[in-house]
Amino acid sequence: MFVRVQSYNIYSTYTKSNSFVPYYYANRMSTIQLIHTKEELKAILSEIKSAGKSIGFVPTMGALHEGHKALIVRASRENDLVVVSIFVNPAQFNNKEDLALYPRTLDADLELLKTIENGIVFVPDAPAIYPEKTSFKPFDLGILDKVMEGKHRPGHFDGVVHVVHNLFEIVEPTKAYFGQKDFQQLAVIRKMNTHYGFPIEIIACETLREESGLAMSSRNMRLSEQEKKDALILWETLQFVKDYRSKYPPNELIKKAIEYLETGNLHLEYLDIVDVESLEMVENWNSPCVCCIAAYCGKVRLIDNLLL
Ligand code: PAF
């Protein structure tokens, strides 16, 4: 099925990638294609792969914003084809209300992607992602699942690992792109990619921020104008931590940063300074580390982080 979001001169597509002419451009129009079944997706991808072309993959849960778009544009530039999946994954929500309130905005998502010339948007249903017959075997994520998000959202990363594993099996991309805003998720994905032996290059992309400093997130759609202002304390606290890094050891700085954050209107869940690789709490500044925060802004749970 074709969804002609917008048409382009096909020659711009030739110029861009020189040799890339997948069969769905046969109508001599560059479009983003919407696909719902994995059978249809696999049929297209197998043609692309047998022609030796590269596939970039950006898994999402929809409610796309400029942060997602930056990932997708990068994947589109670095590969012959980019596949964007949109699937709100129930298995990674440990809170039913959060799942019910997660924004679903497919029309707006497609509109945002209309300028992607070499893209497929894959919007599967749950049985396609979680078939009854499956080769998936969960594994122990160790400390990655015990700290920060893992501690406060039990089962969350099991759900992320399961869905990304199944999506990787369907798409078999050359490269997969993830935002650094979900810093811990990125560490989990790297570990699972190695564990299952996927030959996929994991690409970390910088967090995109509003001019105000607020990290772009699908959850921001649920914030009122006042809450968007209140949420800025997250970014200010991260900068506070960076500014005072040379003055205090990590454990003292954490206390001061918490005091700073609590001058605002957010309800803090955690604020940790951890090693970028092991995600263990650090006792000194000898290794590269990252400050990660999760806090509620009204009913909306926000996360952010900054490399120190
Ligand atoms: O980061 C997300 O949006 C999700 O956790 C992901 C990676 C798409 C898995 O559902």
C-alpha cells in the first residue's frame, strides 16, 4: 500500500543517493511508504538487502518530534533506506495510566516525515511484534536493570529488550539509531545487541533541546505552558552539576543538586551521577560520568541527563 504523503521529483532522489532506486519508487515519485504487516516489510527489505543496500532503523513509539526527526534524517543520510517503526509497546509500561495517556498521533507523525525521501514507516499491531511462536529468550541485564530507571520502573527494560529484539529480527538493519536522552536505554540496547549477536551498529544521537533547554520528548505534549516552565529546572540542575563538578566530590554534589532541584515544582524520583559504561555510582571524577535525573512535572514523568 502506498501513502503518498507528498510527491517529489524522482531525480532529486537519484542525485541524493546516486544509485538508490527501491521498487516502491517505481511510480516515479518519492514518497514515504506506510506499511502495517511484517510480511510486506520483509518482502521490500529483502530486495533492498539483496541489492547490497544499507538499512538504517529508528524504532519509536510515535508522537514524533524534532528530536526523532533528527535521528531519522541522520539515518536517512547515512543509509540507502530508513525504516521508522511506530509501536507503543505495552510491555515496557509498568504504569497502566502512563500507557493509556501515551500520545498517539499517526497523522502528525507522517506529516513530520513527509520530507524523508528514502523512508518506510512501519506501524505493526501487537500480534506482529509478539507472535505466539518466538525465539526470544530473556537474559539478565545485571546492574543495568537495577539502577535509576530499572529501580523505579520494574520490568521496563525487559519490555524494551523484548520489543527491540523482535524489531531487530524483523528489520535486520545495518545501523540502528537511538537518542542519548534515554541514556540507560542506550546502554541496555548495546548490551542486548552484543548478547544476541546482532550484526547491527548502534548509533547514539545527541539530545535535541528546545531553545529553553527543555529536552525534546513525546511526553512534553502532555505538559501545560506552566509545566513547561517548571520543567526547565531539570536542565538548570544538570548545568548546576556541571558547573560545580570541580568543587565537590560526586556524593556531595548529588545532595547539593537535589537541594537545587527541590527549589522548583518538580517531584524528584532520582538524581544520580554514574559511570557512563557500567552505570555504577561514582565515588570520584576519575572516569567519564553522566548525571541522570527523573522527576514528575505534575503527572508527567520526565527524564534528562548530561555527560560530565
Ligand atoms: O525509546 C523509545 O521510544 C522506546 O523505548 C523504543 C526504543 C522505541 C522501544 O519501544
